[in-house]
Amino acid sequence: MADETSWLIDFPAMDRVDLRMLNKGIDAGFKSFSREYGQLIENLFDPLLFFLVWLEKLLLGAPWFIVIIAMSALAWAGSRSIKVVVGVILSFLVIGYFGMWDNTMRTLSIITVCTLMSIAIGLPLGILMARSDRAQAIVTPILDVMQTMPSFVYLIPVVMLLGIGKVPGLIAVVIYAVAPIIRLTNLGIRLVDKEVLEAAQAFGASPSQKLFGVQIPLAMPNIMAGINQTIMMALAMVVIASMIGVKGLGQPVLKAITNQYFSMGLFNGLAIVALAIIFDRVSQAYGHRLQEHRRNEHS
Amino acid sequence: MSDNIKISVKGLYKIFGSEADRMVNLVKDGVGKQQLLEEYRHVLGLKDINLDIETSKLHVVMGLSGSGKSTLIRHLNRLIDPTAGEILVNGKDIVHLNDAELQDYRRHDISMVFQRFGLLPHRKVFDNVAYGLNIQKLPSAEIKERAMRWIERVGLSGFEDHYPTQLSGGMQQRVGLARALATDADILLMDEAFSALDPLIRTDMQTMLLELQTELNKTIVFITHDLDEALRIGDHIAILRDGMMIQQGGPQDIVMNPADDYIVDFIRDINRGRVVHLEKVMDSEILSGVEGGLHATMALEDALPLVTSCEAQCLPVVDDNGKPIGSISVDSIAKAMARPGDAPTTVIR
Ligand SMILES: Nc1ncnc2c1ncn2[C@@H]1O[C@H](COP(=O)(O)OP(=O)(O)OP(=O)(O)O)[C@@H](O)[C@H]1O
Ligand SMILES: [Mg+2]
């Protein structure tokens, strides 16, 4: 009697042996795929690796005060705000004083490369989604999965495919961080005032004149918000990426976790926060400056 | 087809929905807007529109909200594609233009002014006015000259470096008008171009449009839901209801002979004395022995005091050469100025 109804209590799961076979099958398939194509894919990323290494060497090799001046200049160019520039200078001085300069430079370079790559991937994808409801219907669920999947999980195939190192780290960070740019580019373009778009069309604008003259400029506030979020997410991913060999501020944090060095974790964590705040303020101020025409608005 | 017809719309149907092509046959077989929506989930936008628009005339299309005005005007520059029917511009079919031809047509032959202005918020007034010229990739010296000329023409000199949002609504619409005129297209589409403006500003804009028109002689299609505006500026008025064209004619024809109750409602509150001219209501009897007379195109309200003050309560009506062509009496003016359909309910003795 009990035997006959046990499936009501215990879920009628797949046979353990079968499940193991299935897992093995998938793993073996993926392994042979990565044996076959891993090298090829890695080669594809060579230019990126080259750029990353070059940037890292540049930042590490340059005298510290030159780097600070360059950062301040960039911050000024983006934000036109003395407060932000002073904040940048102070943060870097403190970071250097606490011995985290080199790791900060490494993190800075990987964040820069990841952000550029996310823009390069996200912007065209977002545009495509905005133009085609089909594309939107396909990409949106993928983005949902990417954003809710625990980030450790997609470290696994990346590592299986490309091993440990800078490039897999870069890819993992980009996968994690690219979603906001795609989403907000799509949203921004879809929210462009229909009448303005009609006007462009009515004057005979070609599709590319419409895209670059109207849609992208008007979507810019949303696109900038997407870039901002992407940078924040990339920074958040730095610690996790350090597990697969990405050097930078993440590694000492990881070390601090395993060895219970509280202050080491805290300092490096604060350095990441400082970078995040700098990126955030500069990119937001830049976004606001792009919206200059919205000032003095007639109500 | 006569030579002075600029745009000719023939048997135009527009149905919104995924199976518009199949639905159009149902509509031709007599399925109405309501039934089409409830049973077939398609929206009837326009039904069997036939319309001739004369060269250099200001042609008003009127109707209540949802009657299909915007849909109709957007067919003329193909922002909306018809489900069935023909649209001829300068005798040439524009429904089957390919992408390149359509782009060319929109750049050179037709331009548009929008209800909420449709300006580019991130570009300054100058660049907005120059928009159509930039699209055409003209040399920058020419763009500058033409854009500045039109900015001045609409009275915005000195504002070329402002952003649209820094201007008032009336000024923004001047930018919209300058942008449309700058391309030198023969046809100007205006979709409720002045509806978003305050009444006083609206009157100013109407005046400006009429002034420009005496000089430019564009073919203008002007959409409005405001009858006063239509009567003031229109050479010709067409009235839409539920996607159907229910009456076309000159302002006086509409007021004197409304085709149905919908139009009667429309014209109920307008000042008929100002719209209607003597020639529409005069008696054919030629008065003998009376010198002078009133001009045939005089408005009734202007004629009334003159006619009342003369002893016979009746005066001759003359044409441009002063030749008598009829006569006008107080009685016929009073009859014409009374609202149609307003039967007195009580008579006070
Ligand atoms: N893209 C569309 N899809 C479905 N229905 C539409 C679409 N565009 C317009 N319609 C419908 O067509 C009809 C006519 O709309 P249209 O915008 O031409 O009216 P209108 O006379 O310009 O009104 P308004 O004065 O409000 O601007 C309405 O019933 C509207 O709901
Ligand atoms: Mg409309």
C-alpha cells in the first residue's frame, strides 16, 4: 500500500543513473566543443587582450601624478565640476597612500575595457531591439536569464572554454554587465517622441539620418543611464572575476575572505567603492550636460 | 483632370489592423465602423475618400476628434500607407513610389507642420529650421542663407541660438513653420498646427499664415477641429465624420447648406453674418432707379446697418464693375443670419 502511493509524497524524479548520464553527456559535449574551438575563440579575443594589457601597462608604468592629472582632466571633461575633480584627486591620493595603487590601476583598466566592449555590443543590440519587435521578443528573455542567473554559474562554461586568465574574466564581466545598456538603449529609442520622428520622416530623412540625427540623440539620457549602470555592475563583478584570475582590487578582497583579514578586505572594498562613485558622478554629470537644452524649460 | 488640381485623392480607404486587405472588402460591402471594430477587431480609419485639392489654395479638413483627419493628411506624404485607393500629386501616383522616390518626394515636394511642433529638442532654432536642408545635404552656405531668411520671415531673428524648449508655444510653432517653408516645397501640410496655442496667439499665427500665403501661393492642407479657424482661413472646407467625407465646399456653402445634422451642430454657434456674403443670399430682382449699391462680397453683418438705414429697407447689389446684379433686403439678411434648425419653442406676445 505505502509503496503504491509513495510517488504522491516523494517527487517522481528522474532515475539517478539517468540524471548522471545526462549531466555527463552535456559536460562531455561541451568539453569536446571547447577542446575543438577553445583556442580559436581565444585567438578571436587576442586584440582585446592586447588592448587590455597595453592599457594596464600604460597605467602601471606612468608616474602616479601623471595618472592623477589625466584622471582629473577626464573627470573635468566629463563633468565640468570642481567638486568631482577634487573628489577624484583625493580618492586617488588616499588609495595610493594605502598601498592599493597598482591594483586600482589594474581594476581601472579592466573596467574601461569591459565598459567599451559592453557599449560596442550593447548599443547595436539595443538599436536592433528597438527596430524590431521580433528581436525584442527574443532578446528580452535572454537578458532576464543573464541578469538573474547567479554570476558564478556562467563562470563555469567561460572557464571551461578559455581557462583562467584575463580574457575569460573580461568575458564574464561583460556578460554580467552588458544587459543595462541593451535594455536602456532599446527603451530610450522606443520612447522617442513619435511626432519628432514623424517630422524627420516627413522631411525625407533616410533611415540612418533618422537613427543618428534623432533617435540616438533623443535616447541619450537613457543610454547614458545604461552605461552608468553597466559600469557599476562591472565594478561589482570585479571580486567574482578575480576568482578566475583577473588581477586587481578583487584579489585582495578574495584573499581577505579566505584568511579573515577584515581590514584588508575593508580597504580594498572601499577603493572599489571610491572608483564606483567617481565613475558614477562623472558619467552622470556628463549625461546631464548632454541635456543642457532641457534647462530653462518653458512649462 | 483639370490643370489646377494639385492633389487628387480617389477612393481612399484606410483600415488599421493585421488583415486590412481582407477587411476593406467587407467595408465596401457595407460593414460599418462599429461593426468592424466589434466583430472583426479592425479600426476603420478612412472610407471612400474622394478629394481634389486645388493649386495655391488653402484647403481645410475639419472633423471632431477621431474622425480621421490626421490619418487623411498623413496619407498625402505617405507617413501612412493606404489600404486601397489612389493619391495623385501633380497627376502622378504617389502610392507606389519606391523608397528612394518617396524620400525625394518628401524632401522637395511636400512639407509638414505638426500639432505639438515636432521640433528636435537637442538642436537650436537655426538647426531646426535648417533641418530639411541638412537632410538634402545642401552646401552649408546655402543652408545658412535660406534658414536665416526664413527665421527672419517668421519673426524669430535673434533667437537662432536658443533651444526650442526656451521658447513659448507660439514661437516654437513659428520654428515649425519656418522649417516647413525652408525647403520650398509647393505643398504644405498642417495638422492642427495652431490647436495647441492660446486663442490670441492662434489668431496671430492665422494672420501670419494668410500673409505668407498671399505671397507664396502654396497649396496648403490645413487640419483643424475649430470651425472659426476653418472659416477664417479656408478657401475650401471638407468635413470628415467617422472616416467619411460628408461635405465639401466653400465656407459659405457649408454655412448656408449644411449637409446633415452633424454639420448643423458644427456651425450652430458661429457668426453667420460674418461668413456669408451678399451674393449668396441676394434676390435676383434688379432695383430700378436706385443709384450705387453694395458689393457682392460684403459680409451680411456689414451690410445690415446700411440696408436698415435706407428707406426702402432694400439696396442693390453690384459686381466688381459696379453693375447691379441683384438686390438685398433686411428680410433676406435676417433669414440668412438665423440659425437653421432652431424652431422657436415659445413666442412671447
Ligand atoms: N495606428 C493606428 N492603429 C489603430 N487605429 C488607429 C491608428 N491611428 C489612428 N487610428 C484610429 O483611426 C481613427 C482616426 O484617427 P485620427 O488620428 O486620424 O483622428 P483625428 O481626426 O486626427 O483625431 P484628433 O482630433 O484626436 O487628432 C481613430 O478612431 C483612431 O483611433
Ligand atoms: Mg489628429
